[in-house]
Amino acid sequence: MFYVYILQSLKDASYYTGITENLKQRLLDHNSGTSKYSSSKKPFTLKWYCVFSNKNKALLFERYVKSGSGSGFAFRNKHFL
């Protein structure tokens, strides 16, 4: 299974969207600082996730939700947050 997830930084209230096969471990990675990109914004809380059985569909959805120039952010904010 593949999880697309949205985290919120408790430090600055920003959002991080990612994909993983192990959601519990990935949240631990973000909060321990082993995830390079998000280490300066820890700690995080899990705001939303969705499970996909197909990796390609999960990757496409993650890309859509991350698309700030398109409707991805608006969709995320309206439906998930």
C-alpha cells in the first residue's frame, strides 16, 4: 500500500506533502530530523492521509496535491484541511 500524506509543522504551521509505504515510520523520520528537507520545520503532526494500492496513482495524486501553480493547493485546502 502507498500513502499520500500531509503533515503540518508545529513550528511554523507550513504543510509538507509526501508519499510512503510506511506512514508510521515516515512520520517518525520527519519528527526525528532524518528527513533532510523537513528537518528545520519539525515537529510535525499528521493532518491527512490517503491509501492507494497502485504506486503510480499515488505518485500522480501526490504530484497534483503539491502543484501550487495549479488547483492542487486549493483542492488540498478545501477538502483535506
